[in-house]
Amino acid sequence: MINKDFCLSSYIAFRYIWKDGMDFYPGFRHENYKPIPDDERIGVKSSEDIDREIQKQIDSLYQKYDNIGILLSGGMDSANIAAYLKPGSHAYTFTSDSGEFNADVERAKTYCKKLGLQHHLIEITFDDYKYFTPIVMARKCAPVHSIEAQIYKAAIQARKDGVQMMLVGESADLIFGGMDKLISPEWTFDGFCRRYTFLEPSLVLSNPVAQSELYEHYRIDDSHIDFMKFMDEVFAIESSGSYLNAFACADMPYYDPYARLVMGEPLDMQRVRNGEPKYLVRGLYAIKYPDLEIPFKIPMPRPVDAIFKDWAGPQRAEFRSDIPMHQLTGNQKWQLWCAELFLNMFG
């Protein structure tokens, strides 16, 4: 079904079109990422279990590929995966002249020096967003996450370097309790809806379509929501779909070893709420880097705060003329910029 207003509202609220069969324009058929089925995933109960199972996966990959690279941030998720690579492998870390990546770059340099990896810095500029974003949007048939243009640029460089397979550590947050700000509180239904919505469609769109239907699928009773199931299903599609699309655009295979795992025992919410998210992944980091301090969570940065700091906002009729731009984050401004670019290109 073609429904531009619904698709635009869905993207603004969730960063993807959550309803299958709903598209922006005729001939623009989007397909969402399909998570790995639970019966194909491996249960792990300890950091040692994770270590063993990831090693098996990496060994299997090296039977097929000679040159495996990695997207390496300054956090522990990708750092753990990097520890399984052969010395001389290629690692790619994002940077920009805005300084938002400085902490990532310095920690990534430490890992590469320790592991003997070839370190490549991928600089991200506004010109990169303007050049690469249309490419990843065209394949997705929809506006995209800001990370997709960055990943695409890194994947292109990796191909030039002869990399045959790229590794990422993207799924660790979701699987091992890293989304602590979203899974720790005892959410009410309305509270979770407000917290998870990336940008309220009615705040920025001329013809907003309410997106409450998606949340209703996870309602438990009048005031509660199954937020763990919501994250396992909705967030997994939105987040992993961004990686899938970007790498596919560059014709670069990618692999996430964490995505093949699942907690063999219920997540210890007490540990998460007491400031120990991803405690099994933290334990793996201690195994791989016993001489380094375990880092706090470092989301993969995007230089959107600096780039869109003074952006006046969208001008098309699909957007309100009274958007409070000064209240929006860089990522929210990115969504508006990307959505308008998509409509200008394909509408």
C-alpha cells in the first residue's frame, strides 16, 4: 500500500518503516531486516561461554576468507571482536574535525597497537552525508539512519583494501543488557512510548499519522508494556537493518558474532540497574584486555550535532513551518534533513 504520510511518520518516530507492505511511492518496496531465529542462536551463561562461541565463529570465517576487517569504535563490544582477528587485519574507526570522535579514536588506536592491526581513520564530513546518503536511501527505498552513510564510506574503503568480510559488534547492547536506560526502569506504557519515540511526528509534520499501533502490539495491561520484547523485536530491526543496508550497498559481506548468541539465563536486572550493564560482555573484555580499564558505553558517534547546529530546518510542505529547531538534537535534525532529501529526490 502506498501511504507517504504513514511512512514519513513511521520514519520520524522509529527511524524505519515498521509496517510491512507500506511504502512511500509506487515501485519503492522496502524490506525490513529479519532477526536470526531464536532456535538458530547459541545460549551462553558466562563470559567464558561467549569467548568460546565467538572463537568458533571466527575460526569458521577464516576457513572462507583470508582478509577479514572490522568496524572498530572505542567501546568494548567491537574491541572484544577485534581481539579474535589475525595480526595485520584492517580496522576502521570514524573521525571528524568536530572532535566528537576523539575518545573513540584514541581507544581504537590502543587496541590496534596492542593487537597489531592496520588502523584506518574514516573521516566523516557534511559533504560525505550529501554524497553517500542518496545511495543508501535509494537501496532502502526510504530515509535512513545517520550511521548508514558512514558505514557505506568505510565499507568502500575496506573493499579497496582487499577486505572480504567485515565484522561488527552491533548486537551486544541488545542481547546482553546494554540498553540500560531503556530496560532498567519499571516503565509505564505511556512512559516507555514517550522515551522510545525518536521524534514525535506531530511536532514536525504537517500531516502526522499516529504511530501508537506499534506500541499496542506490546501492551500488557492498561499501564504496562513488554519493553524487553519490544526491544528484542523493534529495535533489532531498526538497528541491524541499518548495518545490513549500508554494507549491502557497498557489496561488502558483514558478520556480527554477537547476533548468533542469546542469554542462556534470564538477564540479571539487578546488576543492570546497579550500574553493570552487559556484565557478561564486560567479563569478556577483562579476559581479552586484562591490563586495560573496562570502558563505559561509547555509542558510535556521528558528527550531526556540529553539522546541523545552525540548520534552519526543512522547507517542504510536508513539514510544519513552526518546528522548534532549537529544541531538537543533532540526530533529530538529521532525520528531518534526511527525510526532506529523500522527498526531494524521489517525490
